[in-house]
Amino acid sequence: MSEARIIFTPSGRRGRVAQGTTVLDAARSLGVDLDSVCGGRGICARCQVAPQVGTFSKHGVTAVPDALSEWTALEARYDARRGLKPGRRLGCQARIQGDVVVDVPAESQVHRQVVRKDADAREVVIDPATRLFYVEVAEPDMHEPSGDLERLAAALEREWDIKSLHACVEVLRKLQPALRGGDWAVTVALHKGHRDSAHRLIDIWPGFHESPLYGLAIDIGSTTIAAHLCDLRTGAVTASAGAMNPQIRFGEDLMSRVSYAMMNAGGAAAMTEAVRAAIDALAGEIAGQAGVDPRDMVEAAVVCNPVMHHLFLGIDPVELGQAPFALATSAALELPAAALGLTALNAEARAYILPCIAGHVGADAAAVALSEAPDASDDLVLVVDVGTNAELLLGNRTRVLACSSPTGPAFEGAQISAGQRAAPGAIERIRIDPATKEPRFTVIGCDLWSDDPGFDEAVGPGGVTGICGSGIIEAVAEMRMAGLVDASGLIGGPEQTGTPRCEPDGRTHAYLIHDARDAGGPRIAVTQGDIRAIQLAKSALYAGARLLMDEFGVDEVDRVVLAGAFGAHISPKHAMVLGMIPDTPLERVTSAGNAAGTGARIALCSLDARAAVEAMVRRIHKVETAIEPRFQEHFVAAAALPHAAAPFARLRAAVPLPEPHFNTAAAEGAPGGRRRRRPPA
């Protein structure tokens, strides 16, 4: 029987299945998190999926409309009774007829993605762009005729020294009822940009309006979107929420999405619509969570990388996919939030999009610079925002350099054999005993270690499901420290390592972490391909840092700051063992949490901060990794664990690193190994 390829997003799981296999069965065979309560009988509709159509160059797949079988009678009946969202299918009914990309929406996942972009506490000087003003307006006088708006403007000038007022027709419709309802006293929300003195009338309430105004700080990442609802009077975070970026179904990394836009008519517009709808839904969710009237949500500050920036604004990102990587604009923007699809806010809310630094160093990097202030540092600091596309800043009071590095999705669990996004049941921490070679681990949602009494009960019926980004980082580093992987990245065999957990896996070996197949669970192992994926990702990260150091004329940095949701959850020691970052004293490697989100919050609450970040961005010098010939040289040297040439003396003084060599004839063709030469004929 012919086979077809199927790729599931957002998990990134993929494989070949026999044509005629249901999507639900394919998901089960590939370990994809797709819910089903009725056992595939088409009753519960928990297994809803969204098949995608188009060319996905990243996956080498062109998905056509008839890649899945026609609607079944069960699907039609369910749609008639309860309704299926447009484009949805029931995974238990849809059969695979050709190569296909299938998105598993959040509500169809047993284990929801954990979007870990919490807001950390930060002292911010509060000076928001939108503020409330209470004024008492003169009543109309037939002897001195003037409009209500003009008398409101006169009152604002008299009582608050506000000399310029603009209002749109939508707010003007509220003006007369509010003035008369408040007996000529009203509270107005006025927005003032930091570049001029003009004030814009956002909303008006009769009498004294006591409710505070709120703003949203939004961080649009390639994989996740996070939003923080902030009280504009105090800067306090009232509520936070996160969601997967729905654009993942168009491509896991940025260049895949650019490619999708290039190869599919309307592709860019589809991605714009998807991300705007997700952010608007997130805004509605966060308002409901906090019990805030959407009318009181009057501001938004948005940070994102350049590709997300263009797609959010509705600009085709094709120019960012080729040199010279030209941005449509790098300047900060101030726009009506409704024009960006943010309808869950006040109808006249304003959105501030932070400036981009350069073609692949975006507003998120500018927000990190605002949050971490490398330009105010006395020592030389390297700030690394780790994600699908890493962005790096290196600097001190003298100057600041920036670059981006295409690390890809491996750090987030994608392209890993047992990898998954961060969700309950995913292995996130692991330790391997260097003597016995036995592993112990923790999973998201459970504080116990796997060898603690009661672990299985604490994990719950879902069990251990896979391994996420921080887990695979620790797993590979622990294997290196336990002598299971050599410096070239090659996994040793059972005889070489002294443990049967190093099992044959084709022409290479894999290290078994967890096997629950007897209980219907997954088999979780680190394969040679997984090591290779991590080597590629970490080499790109280190090479970017090394390029900045070359440009700065230094061989070491004083301290390293790991930023981003992923950066906040990785161990500095394990990152150093892999050689992800330059050799630095471990106590000088710290986490900044979601620094981009923090920068967005600062810009949301402070006009001075907006002016400061725009000035800072103009001073930052971009180093372009894509055209820098030394990048490849640094990339190749960084493939070793931790590095082929750099001694990493500080690391070796703190952490023992065995030096096994597994490059044998049995590993011919493996990553890091040599090929045997054929004997002459």
C-alpha cells in the first residue's frame, strides 16, 4: 500500500503512514497529543484538526485540498447539530490520501502548551501615554455660541494646561450624552504621543470615572504569544496569559513562513489574519480573567521579531528572506489598535510598536535592550534571547552590538525524536549518574523526581509524554558529563559506555531515558539525530556570540544574561557544557526571564522609555551573520561539545568532562565520525 507523509503542528511530529489511515490513528502512532474520548467513533469531536493547504518548503511537502478523504456522514451530522469551525475535520473520520500538514488546535490537545512567559517585577517610572482627566465644562450659552468639543478643549486648557485636542467622530458621538449625563462634568481619556504635544480624545464618561485604565504588553514570538495586562496608574501586572502562535502551522521557523508567503498566493495575508485573531482572542481572555471592562483597555505595546513585525502589520515579509534583508520600516509606530485587528480593546485604543534594530534583529531585541540596559553596564555583558531565532546583544557604556542567529526550533523540542513543546508530562530536568549511567528526571506539572516514591501517582494518568527544550538541553549535557557522548557528539555503544541504555539505533546508538510501552506510554530516548539537531542549534548560537566578540575585539565577556521564556528555564551549567554560550564563570550567568515582555511593559507605561528605546536603537550597531564569512568558521568549531578550539577553562575547572572517543568503524558516517575509506580496487 502506498504511503503518505503527515506533519503535525505545533508539535512538529512527522512520519509516513499508509494511505487510508485516519488522522487520529496517525497521531497515535507518532505520539502526537490529539484528544479522543469516544475511541474514534465520531461522537465526542475532541479530535478536531485543521488540515493545511499549500507548499511547505521546510517540510518538502505540497498539501492539496484532497489530501484527506471527503467528509463522512458522521462529520456532516455533527456539523449540523453542533457545528464545526470552518476548515476543521474530525481526526477519527478524515483518512489520509496524500502528503498533508495537519494543525492540532489547543482545544484538541490533551496536554495544553504551557506558555511560560511570566512577568517579573520591575521598577518602572510611570508616565503612560493615555491618562484620565476630570474636567468641569461650561454649559452652552446662546450669547456666546460654541460647540461642546470646543468648550471641552477650553476646560482642559484651563484646568490641565492641555492646549491641543483632537477627536474622531466615533468619540464625538459620546460627547453630548456624557456632558449632559454628568451635569457638565466628565472624565476623559486622553492619549499623548511622546513626539508631539497633541492630545487625542480616546473616550469620555459622565461625571467622575473611578476605574483605572489598562494597557496590554504583547510579546509576539515565533512559537508563543504572551500578553500582560497592566494598570497604567501603577504599572502593576493585573493578569497574564499566553497562547501558541497559530502561524506555526505555516512553518516552524521564520524562514519557513517567509517561504510560505512567497510560494502561496495569499499566504502572508493568511498568517496576518491568524496572528491577529490569536492576539485579539488573548486580549479578550485576559480581560475576562481580570474582570476588566474592555472599554478601560486603552493602550497596547507590541514587541516582535522582524518577520512577526511585518506579518502583524500586514506587510509581506518576502524582502526579509533575501539579502539585504530590507525592512519596510524600522521606526517605532503608533497606530489605532483596531487597525491591527485588536477589537477586544477600547474602540479608540492606541498601539505602540517598538522599533526594529535591523533586518533580523527586531523590536523584541529592542525591548530586551530597554529592559536589560547593556548601554548602561560598566562590564561587558552578552544578552542572549534564546528562541527559534536567537537575538544577541553585546555591549557596555561604550557601545552595543547586535545580531541574530538562526537556531531553529530544536531548543523548543521540535525536530527531536521524542520532543514536544512545554506541556504537562514533558521531561524538563534530568540527571544521569556518572557511575551507574542511570537517569532520573522531573516533568512539567510535578515537583517529584522520577525515582521519588509516589512519582507515577503524582504525574497522573497522562504520564510522561516526551521531552521539551530545557529537557533535551540537560539530557545532552548530562550525557556528555557522564561519558555517554564524546566531544564530537557521538553516542557510544553499550560496551563502550558500560550501560545497556545505549542501545543500537540503525548505524548509530541512542540513550534510553524512559520506556513506558508496556503500559501504553511512549519510549523516550536521545538519538544521534537529536544530538545533531542540538549541535546545529547551539553552534549557530555560539557563532553569533563569537562574531559579536570579534567585532568588539575581545575573547571573553564579563557576564551573560539568558533571556526569553526558554532562556529562563535552562540551566547555565548545562548550557555551558554544550558550549551554547562563551566560557564565563557560572555565577556570572543569570536569567532575565521574559526580558522582551518586560521591555514591552516598560514602554507601555512610560513615554520617556519610548523616547529612550528609539534613541538607543539608533546607536546599536548590527552585525549581519548571514554575510559574515567568519560565521561559518565559528559555526564549525562550535559543533564540538563544548568547543573544538576554545579551551573552556573555567567550565572544566568547575565541571568534570570525560574525554571518551567513540569514533569507530561501527559509527561510519555518523555525525562527528569519519568515513572509512574503501580499499583500492
